[in-house]
Amino acid sequence: MGGAIEPTRGQQLLTVAEAAAALALSKSLVYQLVLSGELESVKVRRCRRVPVDALNSYVKELRDSSR
């Protein structure tokens, strides 16, 4: 447990739904995290995407703050 989230098929950007599934959170909570700036995201035209490394950074921050 505690391993890094790895992109599938070379994916570097995830949809909010994919990021939610990877974190085992709801889509609405992931949107809240994105809008609050707690979880990094990027816009690709009109689409919101979450970089895989942003998920790993977010999990690391959670783990570090709980110690």
C-alpha cells in the first residue's frame, strides 16, 4: 500500500472521473479539490484534466499532514 498512482497506456492526464476513481473519491469531491486549488489541474481547451503526478503529490501531502 502507498504506491504511486501509475498512468495507464502512457496516460499523463486524467479526466476528473478517472482521478476520482484512482483516489477512491466522488467526482464532486474531486471537483471541489480542483476548484479550491488543493488538487492541481490543467485546462485543455474546454476540458479539465488532472496530471497523474498531481494525484501522487496530493496523496503525499495528505500522508505528510497526517503524521
